[in-house]
Amino acid sequence: MSRVGRNPITLPAGVQVRFEHGVVTVKGPKGELSQPVASDKIEIKIEGNVLTVSRLSEQKEIRAMHGLYRALIANMVTGVTSGFERGLVINGVGYKVQKQGNKLVMNIGFSHPVEFEAPAGITLDCPSQTEITVKGISKEAVGQTAANIRALKKPEPYHCYGIRYKDEVIQRKEGKTAGK
């Protein structure tokens, strides 16, 4: 049996889970998320404050779905209770970012400032001129938004100029050396 899939999900106080017509809906203090589930292959049981995910067959594809859907539902429960956050750092001479309303205006080495508008359900914040914080209740949306911002100017390996994740380590390369 799947090691991830067989773990039960404990629902904290204030979180409501519904499973109707192949869609799991999780509602909590921070919002509401829903996820379609292959209900002909995966079974979801809600007993009190414990949710269990089980599979109806032992086929390889369904075994993979078992752990996937359990992880997705666990992330939804975490998202509606505490939310997710991803940090980005901007590094470079003259590189900076500022928030204007619902969008970020970044000076990241181009001849023009780059504007990035926050998608629905995502909050962008700038604690300093070189930091960006992406917050939201959907782990997938937070990660994708952070990846889209990073893709605007990926860090280069010689000086590490660009946008990187806060916990990312860039493998530095040695530049060319003058002749002996």
C-alpha cells in the first residue's frame, strides 16, 4: 500500500470537508479550495475529524493516484488553515522591486521596468527593496507564481545576478582568468 496514501489526514477545528460528485471541497478560516478526484478509482471517507483516502484497485496508475490525491487534500487543509508562503530574493547592481497596488514594479537590469500583476488569490509583498514574498492558500498557485517571477530574470552563475528563491543555493562558477 502507498506510504503517503495510507496516512490519515486530521482535520483541525474550523475546517469542513465535503466530497460530492467527484469533487473534494475544503473550507476553512482563510478560504475555500476544491479539487476534482477520480471517484471511480479513489474513495474518500470522512469520519469525525479524520479523512482517509483509499484506492479501489491495485493497478499501478491507481496506486500513484492514491498518494497524489492524499497529498493534494492535505495541502488544501494546510492552505485553508495557515496558508503557504514562498520567498524570493533579487540580487544585482541597481536591481530593486516595489509594490504598486496589486502589482510589482521591478528594475532587474532591463532598459525598462518590468511589471508583474498578482493573479487571483495570491498576495505579493515587498518587505525590502530586494525581497518578494508570495502568499496564498493554494500551494500550487503560490509555487507557480513564484516560478513565474523567477523566470523573468533567472540567476546567472558568475555573480548570482537575478531573482532566486530564498532557500536556493546557486552553484558559483569561476570566471575567466587573465593569462599567466
